[in-house]
Amino acid sequence: MSEYPLHILHIDPDILAVNKPSGLLTIRDGYNPLQPCLKEMLERDHGKVWVVHRLDKDTSGTILFARSAQTHRELNQQFEKHTVQKTYFALVHGSPCWQERFVQYPLRKDGDRSHRTVVDFRNGKPAITHISVLQKSAEHAWLGIQIRTGITHQIRAHLSAIGLPIVGDPLYAFYVQKTKDAPQLTAQTLHLHAFSLDFDHPTSTERTHIESLLPSYFQQSLKSL
């Protein structure tokens, strides 16, 4: 049995959607080709698939693949035109005083020695992240997030930049401010989940919604809020 059991969310002759577990690469790592990756695991059971978009290794959730070159081209156009709606959930350190916020800091990939994506007002690319507070405690908040752009580590970098690093993030939660004696989540797994995708089906053209359940560790952490 695979170390990463896969939950198929939707499959038809054109598309395949999966709930990707945290810790699994979307495509093969050129530096470590022996690591398992989602694309190759799917192709063993379902034939060739085309990558439409990616999720970071440690991000869980809804990911979509095309099952033909034509479908791949059509879905790529939707992503390039930003007509695909991507909704994420994140559990963060910090308790914002606002309910809703747009973050529009420009970002530059591989911007420091730790290969983080950094805010760069001179050389960064435009990035837009819409954040809504779903629930919060004195020390943490559960956020709903929609992104209008797709820069590597965009959500992680933007949340860290506004003082709300994601629980379990080894790269961007390097400084966590907390109230004295208040309980603090110390999870080792990144609490960022790609909850849903809304897009136009490449064959029927109907607006299609696909969503995935939160992982059990994320659900357990929410119970502590």
C-alpha cells in the first residue's frame, strides 16, 4: 500500500482531480528523482495526465490534472486568464483585528539564502491575496484565502509579511509573537490546504466546483481554537 493513499475527487474522460496529501510532490524533483510524486502515481492507474497547476510539497488539497493535450491547453488558458477561483484554508499564528484584507505586496521567488519568496517592491511580480477570518482565538486564526495570482509560496510569503505565519511552516514561521503563558500550537505539518477549485469544464463548459476535506491533523488543530 502506498505511503500516500490518494483520494480521487473527480474523474471523467477529460479531467482528474485529487486530494493531495501533505508531504507529496506534485511532479518529480530533479535533484531527488527517487522521491514519490503525485503525477507518476496517478499515471500508474489512470494513464497519462498533464499538469495544469501545482501545489507545494507540504500543501494539501484539491489539485487538477488534464487527461489530454487539448484539455491541458484549454485549462491552461483559464489559469492564465485568472478565471479559475482557488480557495485555500490556513491556520496561522496571530489573531488579526480585521475581518477581511487584500494583500498586494509584489513578490520575488528565491529571494534569500533560504530560497524563500520575499516581498520586493522594486523587482517583485504583482501578487494579490484576499484573506477572510473564519474563526480566531487569542493566539491563532483560521483563514479563508483566495489568490488572484499564482506565485510560488505566495500565500506563505504574504501571510508571514503581515505577521500571520502559517502553523507548521518551517520556512516562513521563523518568528512567532505570542502572549505570555498562552497556549501555542507547535505542529510539524504545514496547515495550508487547497480547499476548492471553480472552473469551466473544458468539454461541457459548465462551471464546475471541486472541493476536498481538511486533513485530520488540521481538523484536530482547529478543535483547539
